[in-house]
Amino acid sequence: MPETPEQSAAGRFDTVLIANRGEIAARIQHACRELGLKAVAICSEADREAPYGSTADSFICIGPSSAAKSYLNQDAILLAARLAGAGAIHPGYGFLSENAAFADAVEKAGLIFIGPTASSIATMGDKISAKRAMMTASVPCVPGPDTALPDDPATIGRIALEIGYPVIIKAAGGGGGRGMRVVPKADVLHEAIALTREEARKAFGSPSLYMEKFLEHPRHIEIQVICDDHGNAVWLGHRDCSMQRRHQKVVEEAPAPGIAPDIIQPVGLACVEACLQIGYRGVGTFEFLYEDGAFYFIEMNTRLQVEHPVTEMTSGVDIVQAQIRAAQGHVLDLTQGDVTCEGHSFECRINAEDPETFLPSAGVVTHLALPAEPGIRVDTHIHAGYKVSPYYDSLIAKLIVHAPTRAEAMARMREALAGTEIEGISTNIPFLRALFEDDAFARGETDIHYLEQWLKLRR
Ligand code: ADP
């Protein structure tokens, strides 16, 4: 049988263009290097001095500082890939990582997209079709229809009553914690729909909305999967990402505390089954809400996630390398039986922001000290003298720890935070230090509202 273009390209690329910036650009370059691959870094004008540029095999400026004209500029990225002789593109997270049209354009240009197929991205990128696919694969979902809300107010009212208040209105194309509105009772339903529809139209280019039960005290638990192109898939464990502010994760941990293996096991296996059913390839994350012992699927991220390191620490699997190898067409070199979970890991997202107001803080890092003790890993691209630009996400570093038990991992994170000094800009480190002294957090099993309530009490 003739090989498909994908098969014929399998295993053949030796140069990867990293279509991203910041800590994840550095992280992916490191993985390429360890796999013996050449790495092409790109930058906007604001990132010309990025340290991962000087360690890359080529470094190409693709446009002005605004992300729309650089990291989101598909033509410029494809041109850079051609100029540098890259055979594959790694999209990282954010930017074009979940853009089905980009994945398609990369493959049409004869390159490998290090991620799933454009069609998997499109299915999972629309939260309604994702929910439908998951229901078909018997993955438990949040109560609510797997169809878009109609326009007729009376029908919408009936759907809400059937689900039972409170409900949450969500944009089918939403992401980044935006495009969601909680509706506590019927009299504000129609206003909430109108506002969310308008927001969705503006922010995501589609007014499509859906409704589901608003769970009042859930935890955010997610499952990491990795699949090859040959019908093999495994799940690498679970994470708890309940520490959120404005639906954005701040601290993540693996494994999720207090969840017995026999409860999570069937969910992990259902995720693997869903991957096989949809012909998924590469890495992905199934996100769930967990309340009163039950799991409810909310969405799938079809890319590498910011918090992947905590699972790397507990599973011993280099997720970025595994992802690149899967894109090269290699058969997954581990089976479900090989996957273990050793000890406990935490990650803190260090953001360049005011610890009280959370407003982004740009400027020059005048002094930097990072911890380097055993069991501590720092994923970052910054150094003393680095200029944090106002154009992009405020994430400047990730502090990751690993220890035999959760209590020891918390203690190690306190040490890691104590040993981290960043001057010249404001960061959220003071608030993270205080959080790791909190008793309820130390006991574990805090829900997705805990952090915001804790922040209010501190004021
Ligand atoms: P995004 O794609 O914007 O990250 P998600 O669907 O993953 O959106 O939801 C992000 C967060 O919003 C969740 O982690 C949770 O805190 C909250 N959330 C989403 N759906 C619900 C729900 N049905 N009930 C309660 N909280 C929810």
C-alpha cells in the first residue's frame, strides 16, 4: 500500500521550528536537543534578546511585537520554517497551538504539525462537539445538552429548568477562562445569555453558546494522555488544578490528593478509549470537574499544557520528548502497565504581576536568584537583565518540586519559594509564599473557589 504523506514523513524530520516564546520555547528546545534534533527559534521584535534564541540552531525574527503580527502570523511562521529547513513545527501552548486551520496549513506545506490532526483539534476546540464526542465515548459529562442553545427564550428557559439552577452559560469556542457566566436563578437568565453571546461573538468569532449545570464546590481534576499514530494510547496520571483565580490556574499538583486509584482508574481508561475512538495522536488533556465522588468532563486541550511538568515528575516520562517522538511516527515505548506514579509534585506559576492587584508588571529584572536544590526544577527563560515585555502572557517561570509525600513536597515548595528572588518587577511570589502556609490547602482537597475566597479574606 502506498504510504500516506504522514507515514512517508514519519521519523524523517531532523529540525523543529518552535512556534512559541518564553519558558515553553526554552523547554521544547531542550527536548529537541536531547532527541538530537535541530531547533529553530522564532521571535517578535520585543523578544529579540530572548536567551533561547542564542542557543537555537537558527533564530528568526518573524514580525513586530504584537502577537497578531508575529506569534499568530501563520504565513510568517511557515516562511520561517521553509527558510530554516524545518521539517516540523511545535506550536507549544497558547497562540496557534489549538488552531485547526494552522495545523492544516502546516501539513499542506509538507511539514509535520507536532500535535493532533486538524480534525481532532476542530472537534475538541468546539466545546459542544467535544462534549458530544465524549458522551459517545461514555466519558461522564456535566449535566446539560450536547447541543447549542437555540434563540427562542422559552426553550432556553425550559432547558435551564430541566438542568436546575444554578446553571452556567458557556461559549462553544471559549478558552482562557473567558466566555462563561453563572446564572443563579431564572430572572437573570436572558440577560446573561445576551451578554455572553455578545462576548462570545467578539472574543471567539462565534455566538454559539451552551448551558450546563453549575457545580458549586467542584475540584478541577485532569488526565494527561499520550497517543501514537499506531493505535496505542496511555494515560500518564492525574493532576489537581483547583487553585484558580478567574478560572486561571495558579498552582497545580500531581497526583490529585484524596482520590482513590479505583475511582480515577475507570476515568483514565475512558479517556484512553475516547482517544482511540477519535483517532487522537500526540499529547492531550481531559479536564474534569470532580464533586461528591463523581467526575464530569468539561473540555479537552489538544496540546501540551503549562502544567505538564508535575506529571513528568511523578511518571518519570518526558512528555515533550514523547510528544515529538509520536509526531515522528514512532510507536509509543510504554504501555499502561509501565506507567507509575511516584511521590508528589507541585508547580507554582510565577507571574510578572502585582501580588495585590494582579495587574501585569513589565520591566527589567534587576536581580534574579533561583533555587537549585535536589527535587526542585525551574522552567524559565528569564535571567538578570531580562526585559519582561508588556505584550504577552505574564508567566515568567514555573517552580516545580517533587518529593516522596505531599507534605514533603509542600515543604520543598516553601523552600523553593524562599530561595526565589526576582527584583525590578513585581511578581506573585509573596502571595504564593502565603498560600503554601495555608492550613486548608495543606490538608488538601480544596475546591475551585478556595483561592478567590482566601484572597478576599486576606484583604
Ligand atoms: P476554559 O477553556 O476557558 O479554560 P473550561 O471549560 O476549562 O474553560 O473551564 C475553566 C474553569 O471554569 C474550570 O476549571 C472551572 O473552574 C470553571 N467551570 C467551567 N465549567 C463549570 C461548571 N459547569 N460548573 C462550575 N465551574 C465550571
